[in-house]
Amino acid sequence: MRKIIAAVALLAAAGCSVSAGADDGRKTVVIGYQSKTINTVTAGTLLRDLGYLEKRLGDGYRVEWQDYDTGAPITAKMVAGKIDIGSMGDYPLIINASRTQGAPTARTELVSVTGYNLRGGLNSVVVAPSSDVRTLADLKGEKVSASTGSAGHGTLVQALERAGLDPATDVEVVNQQPPVGASALQSGSVQGYAQFVAWPGLLVFQDQARLVYDGSALDVPTFHGVVVRQAYAQEHPDVIEAFLRAQIDVTKYLHEHPVEAAEAVAKATGLPAEVVYLYNGRDGIASFDVTLKPRLLAALDHDQKYLKSIGTEFAEVDVARFANDSYLRKAYGASYDAGAASTANAARITGTDEACGIAVDDPAKAGEVWLAGEKTLRPAATPTCLLRQIAAATSGGTTVRAAYVPDTATGTHWFADRSVWVRDPSAAENERLKPFTTEDGARAYVKEHKKAEIVGYDEALKAAAGGASR
């Protein structure tokens, strides 16, 4: 590491650019991103697809996009001066700061956020569909695949502690890249899989996994953000401003055109559009907002002790110094402070529920149904109303591409047909069928509501269609 930093310093001293210009005389901006980490799309996949950055930079620049599965290789290349701007999750971000803060030529700064979830819902733990594991505690003595130092790994460590397990001894963490870990789970060589968006949702959608732990249960914010090399930003503030303005443009596009954005990301990554929309759609698991919010920065500071506990080579980071919103303030404008103070999702589910004939106005209960052949999703006021819509559509021969419902306890959106359903006859008529992301969550509700019972998805559909939810 010292040799790399020294080499970069020599290049800088010699007046050489580590982002060399192209033969045609244009300057090259190198961006590291993670195409399949889909809540970074406003700084990566969707930004690249829409071409907003190139338009803002103009003819004097060319953009080189480098795609990776995790944040670790992006950090390594930023240390070596080979990537100018990168996006990654909160744990990789703090590692990035730790690895670069010792050398002025390599130091990085956090300049914006892509997607976040205030409860931690972007990270999850899944098991094989046929697994006997029902709770996180059931993984004691088993092997769990995770990418060391990733946001998914951090969630696993914190969740195991809360479950009364020692992350260092009670579970064997197997360090694997997300695609490798997915294959390991299917082959049975690991019994659990702890990863970040969109891998858990993808495996569940493909019926290759079952959600056993929803990161929202931690109630600790998680997010992805954008880092820049400080020296590069100081030398090219125009590039950073152009990038941030383009990111703001893309965020607005995502809010206004969620289906088109999901389909564009799906085409670029090979991920199903239904999975992309789960995270990035209206009231999806990820909220998109570029501002550096105090709650997110506090969570970043909170992450540090867990990075130390998992044996990662790590030096304490001054988060206040690492976060630099000066570039973003200029790009964002006078409303920046108001934006940073707000945590409302700008892409809300609204409208009128066709099945129940009521307004869709409560994000804690609202869901959506995506019918085959339709370009827009149908809003549902409550999960019970959503099931009625599905029952009506399927009885008429229409295929449901996907349906999204919020977990009754955490609010995490999940696939309706992969959720665990509870029927509670004591609840209001349009709210008697309640979804949960995990069996653990459903059982906790049943324990507190004596008349409630867990029912299968098909039974829940029949109850909604026949009015038996009463």
C-alpha cells in the first residue's frame, strides 16, 4: 500500500495525470460503479444509460465507466489514482476513507448519497427455500456467505449480536463475492447468504432463496454514496459539479419515471425489472436523495466499531472531515439544508384503490400491483385491498408480473407472493390480511394478537376475494 501511494505521489509531483487524456485531446474521467448494486444507479447504471453526465461535461471530456461487484476494488483503484469518482455502500465507504486518509494524494471525500433506507432494509440474509432455518439464531454452527467488509456483512454481524450469537465463533463467515455466494447457497456449501441490494431480492424472486432476516429489523440506517479523490476534485471542481448536477437530474428522472428507469436498469444489468422496481420503485426499499443527511452520517460513524470487530484492517475515520457537502451545495442550490433535513420519499404511491374504492394515502400500508401488458402499476391502499386486486385480475385471466406490499412492522416492501401472511379478524375490514417479510416477524405479531393466525398466500388471496377476511 505504501509503495502504491508513493508511486501516485511521484506521478503527481511530476505533473502527470493519473486519468490520462484520450488521443483525441479530450480529458478522461474514470468512474467506478456497481451496476447490479441497483440503489447506486443515480451515480452509475442509470446515469450512464441516460448520458446526463456526458451532456453536462461537453465535448472536452470522455467518461470511462468501470463496473465492479463490490466497493473493494473501486477503493483499491482510487488509492492507486486510477479511479476519480466511485460509488459504494456505507461499510465500503468508511473503509475507503480509512485506506486513503493517510496520504494527501489518495485521500477521498464523501460528496453525495445515492439510495438509502433509514431502517437498514437494503441488506438481508436469505437461506435455501427448503432450509429448516426459520430465524437468524438457527444459523448457529453453520456457514454464511458474505463479502467481507460489505454492507451485507456489517448487517449480519450486528444482527447476530442482537440474536445473542457471537459473530466470530457461532457462525462461520465465508468471504465470497455476491455471484459466487449465490452459487454456494444453491449448491448447499453454505447455509446462509448475507448480502446487499439487489442480490437477496433477486434470489427470492427466482425462488432460489427465502428471506430469513430483513435488515430493517435492525432499525439502523444504511445507504450508498459517492466518493471522489480530493486532489482530483480540487483540480477539477467543474467535473465534480457536473457529476453532481447530472446525479440530481437522474434522481429526478427516477422519481418521475420509476417504471422506465427500472426497465432501463434491467436491460443494462440483466436483472429482472420486477426486482429492480422492488428496490427503486415508488415507496421502494431504497429512497433516493443526494443530500448528506445527519442521520446517515451518524450511522456511518456507528459502523466503525463493527468494522473493527470483523478483523478488517482499519484506522479510525473522522466522518465529519470525510463528508464534504460543499460541492453538492453549489450544485443543489439554496434549498439544500431543507433537502438534507427531510427524509420523506419523493416517489410516493398515490391514487385511488380500485378494489376498495378508497384513497391511497398511507405509505405504511400502500402497495402496488404490476399486471402483464401494463406500463403503469396499480396502487393499493392496504395489503388486503392489494390481494383483492390480484384475485380479481387473475380470475379474469390476467397475469401478475409482481405485487409489492409493505411489511406490517418494518414497512419494508416485499413481493406479495413471497411474504408471510397473517389473518387478524380483530383488525379493520380492509386491513385484516397482514404481510411480513419473514416468518419470524409474522410469529411475533401472532404472539401479540391472540386471534391472529399465519395463513398461506393462496389462502390469503381466497380470503380477500371472498370477503372471508372478515
